[in-house]
Amino acid sequence: FTNFYRFSSSFLFTLFFCQYELFTKDYSVEAEIRKYNENELLKIYYNFNFYKQKTLESVELRKKELNLIEEFLIFKAYILDPTSNKLLGILINKGYNKTLNDYSKIASFSDLIAILKKIGTTLNHLKVLREQEGILKNFAIGDLQERNILVEEKTKNIQFIDLDSCTIDQNISYYAKNLLSLKSHLPKNLGFKYSIDGFKIIKCNFNTDIYCYLAMILKHLFNYDIATKPIDIKSYYNYLEALKEAGLPQPIYDAFYSLFQNQNNLNPYQYLEDIPYKFERKKGQNPF
């Protein structure tokens, strides 16, 4: 490790016995987040393993490339046990105060479109870096979901967190909330974009990132959940046809349609502002 903090044993004792208050009470299968100071947070892993270490090392190795995406919050330093050199966690900047998960509960339809467009813009930036600059070819955000996106309410700027769970180089992919139900309704012959071994996504890529992104659009703008609930593919396509007949722009329809077709997924970020406001819905209702 080239960048690390060594804390005293007394620090570790008080850390695990809550001198540093929890920053969020949202449940995590991986770690707890504690407030270190006004600007920095501690992410303390429950169980640190070899795969997580390799991911962190790859992220550190590629920080210069990853920092080209200004919306990414990359970890600043490792936290090591001073007696064993065992990695306990990482130090990260605090970032904006609200997650998209919280912000979506109070945001207007137009606010959500603005945020979702910025997410798509970031994914397009990654595409440009991958295809035109030849960098970050094997990178994917992976767990692209509402709790891992921070929002600044006034500017609608965003930040991506939990990038220590990204797919990078040859590491193993981690849990991704918005891919949970994909295995239940995945057509055959799509292994080139959705690599599944049994019940687990084993390699995230730009196609899975777009899948997660489109799942958020469907959820937040049209109240249709493909991320955490199994769906019937025929019913899904019927729903898309209804959206199209109601005025959904063709490029967005094409993107939704592409998810289960033998083609790469499409990013419709530049067309979101063309969605008619008649689609604005009350919470818990479909737009029809």
C-alpha cells in the first residue's frame, strides 16, 4: 500500500466502539461508514478479503485515469492495523449531503430528469474515454444504484461513491442492487453483455452499467421496476409499446427495447428532456 494511515490501537478500540458516529444508518452488506471529521469519512469493512484488496490496488493504480471523471469520489488512503498491517478500511471525502435514493422522494419530475441526464452524461464520458482515448476499457461502475449517487440539490450536480466495488481490470464483480433480478428474466444468448454464473453476475461491464441506468429511469420516471422484481419479458415489451403510444420519444424506447436484445445497450441521456410532462406521475402510480 502506497498511501495509508496507521492508527494507534486506542484509535481502533474507540473506532469500533462508536466514538466516531455512524454517518449513515442504511444497511450495508459490506461496511459501515463513520464520520471522521467534517470533510472526511471512514469506510470500515466487515470482512476484508483478497478480492477487495486487488480492486483497491487497481483503483489506486488507475487513479489518474479515474480522476478524469470529476463526478467520481475515489478513496484517499488506506486504514491499516498498526500491529498486523491488515487493511481495515479506507478514508474518503464526504461529498454531497443527499443520496439519489433520498432526493428522489422530494424531487420534481424535471429535477429527476436533470439528475438522470447527468448520470447518463457521465456514462457517455466513460464511453468516450474507452473508445477514443483507449483507457478504462475494463472498467465498470458495477453497483450503479440510488444509494451510491450523491446529489447537490441546488446545482443538481452528482457524485458517484462506492467505487471500491467497481469492476476494474481482472477483479471479481461485487453485489449490484440493480442487477438483482436480471437472472430471473434473462433471455438466452446474451452472455456477451450479461455474464452470469448460476445466480451471480460475474463480470460487470458498460452494458450492465447501462442496464442499471435504464432501470433507474424506468423506476423514477415511470414507476416500473426491473431491478429488484422479476418481470415477464412479454409484459415488459407490452409496457414499452404503451409508453411509446403515449408519446415516449423513439430513442428512449429503443434504449429500453435494447436491454433484452442481441445488441449492446443504448444510452438515451440526451433525449430525457424530450419526455412529455404528461408522464409525470404521482408516487406509487403508473403514468397511464
